[in-house]
Amino acid sequence: MPAGNDIIRELCEEWGARNRVEVKIDRLVSAGNQILLTIASEALSRSGHDLIAMPTWEPSSHAQLLEPVDDVVGRLQQKYGPISPAAEYLARRDGAWRAVPAVAGSQIKSACIRYDLFQEHAGIDIRAMWPAKAERGPGAETWNWDAFLTAAEKCNAAGYPFALPMGQYSDAVDWVGALFRSFGVSMMGADGRVTVRGNDKLKQAVEYLVRLSKHLPNDVWAWDDAANNRALISGKSALIFNPPSAWAVAKRDTPQIAEKCWYAPFPSGAEGRFAPFLPFFFGIWSFGRNKTAAKSLVEFLSGRQSAERQTVATSGFDIPPFQSMSDFQIWETEGPPKGFAYNYPDKPHQQSQLTVAFAPAPADIAVQAYVQAVSTKMVARVAQGGQTIDEAMGWAEGELRNFARG
């Protein structure tokens, strides 16, 4: 959401003028892993920016070089309530917060649904079930993975399959990870112990995904993170799991598609409702020369007024790490259709939990499983490779044990 760059600059300039500090901003592109390369370079050289935006796994990877920010996080939580445990899992290491969860770039991959296709082909009125208000509508309790599978089958038969990637990119790993959690699946414990062998819940989740995959496009195993967006924007899909970026492009290029979109929470499973969360962070290098100023700026950017301005600028894309900020009016007023994204953020009435794929495994191990897409590869070995579920689970167990050994 390009407008997010402008509001960050505007906010930084305001803070700088107020505090008589000159702020210099460098924008990095994600293409070619430029952000990750810059972080790695600065960590290696022990020099660089005072404050740096970090993608999901980076605070854990560079924890020993990041300035503890417990003071900033403590003040923010005192004002706005607890930060999402999923963000804490990623940013709190060795007894200290190593980065502050950011608003900019943070996203939830909720269900973006073509409500007209859902109603016509699956017989589900998703707008009535999950209206643009803080309440559940008729049938909301039936929004589970069984109903989801039935809807996927019906929409596929009508020529509008769900666009759910199953390859090695983050969109695929994220939504499969949330499904796993709702089935009660953990592939590795917080102590690093692999929990795959004899895991009946994992077996049930894989069986479900193999059945679901039969109603998805045949090439989802090779999709990148843009393929599901393209499927929605082109009018070929009835559902994707994604933040409002695809809707924003549709609003610009195919408004007749955008005006038929509606957000609903993730389906629930036997162990509850979980939503895939992909947070960004602000990290302050321990070797930085302006750490006090950097902390002050981060706290300013994280405040409610600044957070809402960032979220408004990105049409509701950016998600604050505090559930107390899920009441911003942008999610009620943005459209068309008006209120379509009301249920995009995590709200109390959804009774959901934010999750990161492969948690609660130690983050330095989980990131390897995440990047290598062990979960989706395991499913592919059954659905595409002809292996039994036990064989595929045995392969996954071996991969995780290798990661744990380092």
C-alpha cells in the first residue's frame, strides 16, 4: 500500500519538528530481498540506521544486536492494553523485548470473499453472518472448516474456485499454519521437541487439506504471493486469504469486482478460531548513536492517533498490535461496499486468536521451517507426490529434527 510511505514520512517530520530533531528516512524496496540484505549488512558492520523496520522473523534473528525496548513496550501496553501474544513470540527474546511491533506493514490474512458468488453458489450470506458491526449474525457459529470445505466444493463446481496457494511462499504457509492451529496442531513444542510422530491431530489436518486441494486450481502448488490476488482481481475466484491489498487494486482496475468483496474472520476448528498474523517491527540497533531519540520516535509512531492515521492512509491495510485499536472507523467506512473490511482486523466478537505459522517452536527453528514451507510441502507430498500421510509426516519430522540440530 504505497500511501503508507507518505504518512510515515509525514509523522516522522512532525515528531522531528516537535522535538527539534532532524530525521532522515531511507526507503528500501522489497524486491531482491533488499530489506533483508540491508539488515544483515548493518548487523555485520555494526553500523547503519538508528531505527530500522524489520519483517516478521528479523527481531528474533538479530536479538543480540537489538536494544531492549521494554520501557517503550511497557508504556504502550499501559495505555492501550496487551500486545498480541503472536507479536510477543516474535519480538521478546532472552527476557526482553528486542523490537516494538509496528503498525506499518503489519497485516492479518483474513477471508476476503466475493459475497455475491458465495450467496449464489454456496448458499451462504456472508454479510448477514458477519455484518459490519460488533456482533455475530445468523449462522456465524457454523463458519467452520466443514462449512468451508462444502463451500469450496460448490464454488469450484460453479467455476469460481477458492484461490488458496499451497506452495512455498508466505501466503500459503500463513493460512495453512492458522488452519493447523485451529485443528490443535503443533509440529514442535516451545522446548524444541518435535511433535510429529503419532500426532493424530496433524494427520487429520493433512487429510482435510488433501480433500480441500481437490477443489482448488490445479496449479496452486506453484503459486507465488501474487497469484491469489490476481485470481480475485480477475473475477475468477470466490475467496482468498489476504489483507485488503488485492481489494485496493481491484478498486482501481476492476471496480465491479471490488464492490462485491466482503471480509469474514477465519473459519474455526475443533480447537478454536485462529487468524494468520504477519507483523512488522521497529528495531533499534544497540550500536546506534541516537537510541533515546529512536525510542521516542517509535513510541510516537505507535500511539493511537499516529496508528489510526497510518491505517487510514493504507485503506485499512495496516493492523496495530493492540486489539483496543480494532475500533478505528476506517474499517466501518472504507468501501465500496461500505464496511466491507469491518471484520478484517481481530475484533473481540470474533473470538479469534492471532497466530504465526510454526509457533510455539523456538523462533530460530520456526523461521527455517517457515522459509522451507515444511507444512505445505508435506501436504503436497500426499496430494501431488503419491505418498501416504504417514510417509509425508515422517519426512516432515526429519526436516524439523535437522533444523533443531542446526
